[in-house]
Amino acid sequence: MKQTQITEELLQEVLRSIDEGIHVVDVRGITIFYNHVAASLDGMAVEEVLGTHVLEAFPSLTSKTSTLMQVIRTGKPLYNQRQTYTNRYGKRIVTVNSTVPLRVGGRLVGALEVSKDVTRIQELAEQVIDLRKRIRKPVRKPPATEPRLFRFEQILTRNPEMMKAIERAKRAAATRSPVLVVGETGTGKELIVQSIHSASPRRDQPFIAQNCAAIPSSLLEGILFGTVKGAFTGAEDRPGLFELADGGTLFLDEIHAMPSDLQAKLLRVLEEGAVRRVGDANARWVDVRILCATNEDPVRNVKEGRLRKDLFYRIQVVRIDLPPLRERREDIPLLTSHFIREYNGKLGKRVFGLRPEVEEMFLRYDWPGNVRELKHAIEGAMNMAEGEMIAPEDLPPHLIPGETAARPEREGRPLREVLAEVEERMIREALAACGGNVRQAARRLGIPRQTLQYKLQKWGLDRRVK
């Protein structure tokens, strides 16, 4: 077998094994490669698309709306472009595509497209926006002091630094200036933000929260600023979160995850007080207070180019830093008692506290997941507890010093088996510390997000990490 044939077959196998949609067309627009993932995303069979012109396979597309045909026409790549279309069977598909021209000897010979399916995310985002629009009352808004929003008096602490942070937040609540809350995952950033709104003059107006890392960047712009019909294929007239939060507060969590171009548009909204829907030339005036949060060092993010310097200075008019739980250990007994009372009611238990050895473990442990990890640890332990006190054997394995109680004997076991066990445990701990956020856990472990997702599927691990 010739080396070129081996190389070609190897390349074909690599493209087939990738867990994203791969679609390759020649310069005429005829499909010459189409993997099974792309077929699954498009709701088609590979045989229906292979050897067929892209516009014939997807009749709702045109030479202008098809990202593949655009790249063939212009010879320029397109990155993270949203495309909405219907397949031959009338199924609506929403994908985010990165499409690049293919050249041989400087001559354009075709285009390659890598697609991610965001149909379900798009549908859910539209449902959430529609629901928010329907439940918003024009005269009287639901009071922000309902149980769904926290208040300052509900935040438990004896730590001087945490009390200073709360005092700063209380003072900021009386103003309309932007606030940036900085703290590790699980330190209570959203509790502070909700409390600011609850204590503010806007308490009877909408409070809307959006995690900037939870939505693909190609969809986030439409969700934040709204869309007009015809802005892109399938677009409808929809208000964005800024319009829905008019008169109230918009909370943007993980602000550092917002793409740079959207950060520029956000800055313009903050400066002008007006939003422009995607595809619309008209501005809509809004009165929205912006509260932001990040679980990373914002100064480092500015230096690395992940957070625009001009936006950083605009949103940190008031900055509130929350200490991690390892720096407020005096709060561990207070929080532990609170969570035990909470889960006694939820689980129908009669647990009154921790055994002395467990108290010592809690005070020595570093709590990388902070208060959220402590809460989940209490919940897990109370599910296991049979008596009135939480015992060491009731705790998650990673909380036990040296993990000797949970670690099986390794002597004589194959190295591959031991490494797999250690790898799985580290992944579980990282997910627990990051509250189930795969992107953050991957960053914490120093591996690509796709690699972590593959391992989660391989082991059947629950990403929600209860």
C-alpha cells in the first residue's frame, strides 16, 4: 500500500473520530466528506449529503446564508458563525460553525467546516426570554425581597474581612454604580449581588442573572441585546435581557468569559444607556444597573487580554473581594450548623452536629470549593448518616485525611488501574470544587475542556456533582 494512500486513510479515520461535525465541500459546493457527527447534528444520513451540492442537501440555505458557500465565494475564513436552517425533513437546526478555505498550491479547492450543535441551547434561551417577557408585569413587579432573592441578613459570617465586604456591599446598594464582585467559586458572589439588589431602590424592579460562560458566544449577543427579524436566518423580533431588566438590575456572572467584541458592545451600552438589537440600526434606551462577578483575578485577565481594560475600569467602580473559606475558618462551625438544620428539614433527619474528629477534619481541610463544597459535603454526609452525629464514615472520601478510609489497597495492582483511579478521583474533586462547571474544572486540572468531557462520558460521571 502506497504511503499517500495510508496517509489519506489515516486522515479520513481521524476526521471520522472527532466528536464535532466535519463537512468538506469542493470548490463547486459538492460534499466530499461528511462525518457521522455532522449527520447527527443535521438530522440526515451521511449518504444523503455525500456527493450532493450543499444547497441541494439543505434547501433552506442560499449561497449567501450558507457559511460553506460564503467561504468558497470570498476565500476568507469565518469563525464561530451562527447558522439557522432546516433540513430536508423540515427540522430546524441551529449550529455554530467555523469554516476555512482549503487551498492546494495557493489555489482554492474547497472549504472545511467544523460545526457545533446549539439547537437545544437556542430553544431554551428563547423559551427563557419569552417566559421572562410574559411574567413581567407593567405596573407592579414582584418584590425582590421574596425568598428567591437573598438579603444581607441571611449571609452568615463572623469573619472580619467578610463583614467588611458586606458593609461595602450595603453602601453600594444605595447607589446605581456598577459593582464588581471578585471571589473564588463557591464564596457567595451571587448572594452578595442578590442582596445588593434587595437592599437597593430597584428592589421592586426586575433582577435578571446571566452566566456569560454558560451560553456560546454566538448566542450570547442576541440574548443580551435582543434580535430583529431578518438579522440572520431564523431570527425573530425579541427583546434582550437589557430590555427585560429595564428599571432593575442585570447580573453578569463570569464576566471574563464574555468575548472581547461583546465586551466592547457592553461598554458602549454602559456609556450610552442604550442598546441596539442584533441587526437593528435603532437604539432603545434602557435604565439598567449592572452588577458583575468573576472567579478569577481580573487584573491578570486584563494582562492576558481576556478582559478589556476599559470595561474593567468601568465595571469596578465599586469592587468587593470575598475571602475564601480557608481564610475564614471561624465561619465553618456556623455554616455547618446552618446547613445541618437546612437538610434536617429537607431530608427528614434528626442530626444535631459533627463528631469531634469530623469537626477537626473540617477545620483542617482547605475547602477548594469554598462554602458550596461545604454545603454539598453536609448534604452528602446527611444522606449517609444513621445516627444523630455525622461520623467520618459518612463523609465524601476526599475529605478524609490521606483518604485511607476510602483508598483500596494498591499493592500488587497494575499501574494503569492505579493511575485511572487517581485520575478519576482528581476529576471528581475538581468538579466538586468548581460546582460542576466543566470549563472551570478543566482549567483547574490543566487539560482541554473536550478532553475532560470525553473522560466524563467514558466513566459516566455526573457533571452536576451533588
